Amino acid sequence: MNKPAAGPQLSDRQRLNWLRLIRTSNVGPASFRDLVNRFGSAETAIEMLPEVMLAGGANRLVRIPSIAEAETELEAARRRGARFIAIGEPDYPAILKRMDHPPPLLAVKGNAAVFKLPPVAIVGARNASLAGIKMARTLAAELGRNGYAVISGLARGIDTAAHHGSLDTGTVGVLAGGLDKPYPSENIPLCEEIAERGAIVSEMPFGWEPRAQDFPRRNRIVAGMALGLVVVEAANRSGSLISARLAGEMGRLVFAVPGSPLDPRAAGTNGLLKDGATLVTEAADVLEALSPLAGSQPLPPDKFEEPPDFSATPPPVDNDRARVVEALGPVPVEIDELIRHTGLHPAQIFMILLELDLAGRLERHSGGRVSLVSPDER
């Protein structure tokens, strides 16, 4: 999946095969992109999947969704007034594609025009105080009046307040489950309101009930869609701090509203401030920091890089695979370091990592690092 040209639209057949490929077990955004780079199209990648997985040492082949199953999901989206937007298409959120491994397909319900506004995320505690809720709503409303779209995760408390505060100016709700499975259920009416004026989005399949492990994925999208992320009340070891960490790793600005040292809900935000987050007591603090990014200045660096030329070198052999597996372990290492250590061509390394990933033997980390999954975790 080379860096897309501005404005292309997938054909119906391409969209169908993109959906089949990304819905296949062990295929995530990173391996999706590598597969399309390697084989030229999602359709060919689907045909080659069994061979690639076996080369990586897969214990069993995963089931690839059928054309009929993909058509059923596309029809489910149409019935609910939603659609799938592919990376590189004009309506795909511009900031989102500037994160590591953006979702190749995003299910969207609502008005994609909201993605053209400079985005800022507001997140925080579910069991928020009245003061925290008021602060989140006030920040969202003021940021919205200044032309920003407010991104959040539709959770109780701070997220809900942020969405309500920016309903009239543009807000985006990111779901941990499918677009037809909002959580919590009490926010279903809010989802409908957001879809009428802004947009709700998800990378998960229709009908998918959110699980605990899906919320960090949701947080990653929240952070990736924004120029900066504001945390209003967050306990230590909370999901909001995960969002803040992810935002920092992506090069986004991180903001925090200070709170009383006696309130556990402020422990996380106060900790962020100690670690260098920008202090926020009013919307002007956020606007001042983000205005250079939101105006005529360049957006954050595009994370897309030219893929290695897979045709420039022979495919890897078993000895090459053994050298890579031997070099890897449970501690994440940089891919460049792996290339230097093994002496293999970058295209061979990327192919071996792709094989291991699809076989469920590789874990990808931020910053382009990788590690080997232990057999007990597979």
C-alpha cells in the first residue's frame, strides 16, 4: 500500500477485497499494508495468504472471510447509513493516516466534512466529578467555536461531556465495537445525534461487541485522529493515560487539566503535568499551542514511507528465516537494527517479519520495533 495519491476511489471489487483481507485473523493494519505492497493488491494477497502463513511457521491456517460475508457487512453498513472509507480516499481523516499503521478501512456514519476541521481530542474519567464534566463541556464548546472538531471515545463521564459540548460545531465519536454496537448503551441516542451533525467511526466489524482489549485500540484511533489530546481527570493506570501515552508516541501534543492532589481522579493528570504535558486551565491554552499546526503550517509528518522493493532481491530461504528468529526475542528491537545484525536485504527482512506476523509469532510495537511472541502466548 504505497503512499496513495490524492483523491483515488476504490472500485467496488477492491473495497470488497480490502474488507476481506483486513477481517482475516492475524491481519492488522501493518501486515495489511505489507501484504498489499508485496503482492500488488488485496485480491492477490488473499490468494497468497496460506503460503505466507505456512512459511512463517503457522500452526494452522486462518479462515479468510468469503466474498458473501464481506458483501453482507457492506450491506449492513448501507442499511445503517454508513460506509467504508479507505486510506487514500478524499474523505479519509488526513491526520489519522499520519500515525503508525493507520486502519486501511474505517467504517463511518455521518458527515465526513467534519474530518476537514482541525481535530483535538478530549478524554478523561468515566466516574468524573461535576467539575470535571463542566470543564470538559466548556473546553469542547470553546474549541468548537474556534473551528476545531472534538474527538472522543463516547465513554461515560468526560467523553460524553466533550461530545455534548461540541455537538453544534463538529464532533467525532470513536467506537470500540462495531458501528451498530455503541458502548455504553445509554449513549445510543448521543451516537445518533453525533451522526446527524458530525461522525461516528470504527475500525471493527459490524456486529462486533466491544471487549476489554478493544478499548486500547479505540484509544489509539482517538489519539491518532487529533493534533493534540486533552486529559480532564484520569486516575493512575487509566485508559485515558493510555491515550495520552499513545498521543505522545505519535508526536501529538498532550495537555492536562490539573486537579486536587486529594482526588484520585486527578492523580493521572497531575502526573502528566509532572512529565511535561501542557497545563490547561482554559481553552486558550490549547488554542495557543495548536494554532501553528491547525493553520497554514505543515501537518505532523506523514508516517507513510516508501516500502522496500520486493522484486530487488531473491525471496528469503529457510536459513534466512532461522537467522531472523534467532536474533529476535521477547525484548522489542528496531527493524533497522535487525537488518544490520543479520546482513539481509531490507526486502527479505520485511518479508520474513510479515510471515511471522501472519503466523501469530510476531508482536509489533511503537516506533517500528518488533519482538517474538513466546509459544505459550500463541
